[in-house]
Amino acid sequence: MPDTLLNALKFFLIALIWLFFLRAMRAIWVEVREPVGSSGAAMPPGPGLAVDPPGYPAAPEGPRLAPSVTGRNIPTLHLAVIAPAEQADSFYELMGDESVIGRAAGCAVSVPDDTFVSHLHARIFMRGSQFWMEDLGSTNGSFVNSKKLTSPVPLRHGDRIQVGRTVLQVEK
């Protein structure tokens, strides 16, 4: 082989290695960074912030509360499966401050059969008295009412959540 071809292949291989390295660093950065709100300011994890960002009207009612063994009320959110058709009769009841949607076994909403869903795809969390959803850097993105999530959005009764091929409807 001519030396110029070998040099070109060598530089191409080096470029591919660098692209792989940068992609791996981006994946690590997405996992360890703090969630960022629509204003660009870092949000505290969990329920710490009670003020909604501009443009989002306040929720008409707070989340339902389930009584716990300790006597404290725990906020709950019900998600009904709309698609795929095989799972349309099932639903998820999310309780507490934070729940994760994904293919991993430890997720509150586990969809192991949907290969378009990342292991840790999206999270639903409490902020003030309202449930919010954000994408966790998934490959295929998360959608609420057919709009791709670029920042956390509040969830309301009737909202449709799509992760991969799975569609869920919010039923508070």
C-alpha cells in the first residue's frame, strides 16, 4: 500500500478514537451534571424549588396523597400505558419525590422490552407540589404531548409521555 493511504487511514483511526472519547465524556457529563432549568440556572435536586418558570401556569390542584404507614401523606402520580397495545391495560403508580423511567430493573417505570428506551431514560420528580419530568440524556429523547423535552416540564392530568415506543398518560 502507498504511504499516503496508510497515513490517511492512520489519521482517520485517530479521529474515530477521539470522537469515541468525546462521546464517552459527554455521556459521563450528562450523568453527573446538575439538572438545569429553562432559565439556565441550576435547579436543586428534588422538591426544593416552589416557583414555576415563566410561561407555565400553576397547576389547578396538587398531587394526590397516599397515606403511609408513618402517618405522612406521600404524593402519588398514576401513569396509564397507552402503547404498546399488549400492555395497554397496565398502569404505574409513582410515589415519592423522584421516579426514573427506563429499561433498568431498578426503575419505577421499567420498560425492559422497548429497545428504544435507554437504561435511565427520564425522571419524574416533585418540585413544590407539582410533578415535573426531564430527559436524562437519552439517545432517542423523551416527549410530553409530542414535544421533545429540552428542559424539565410540569406534568398535568391528561398529558401523554412518550419514551421510545412506549406511551403513557398522566392520570393524577
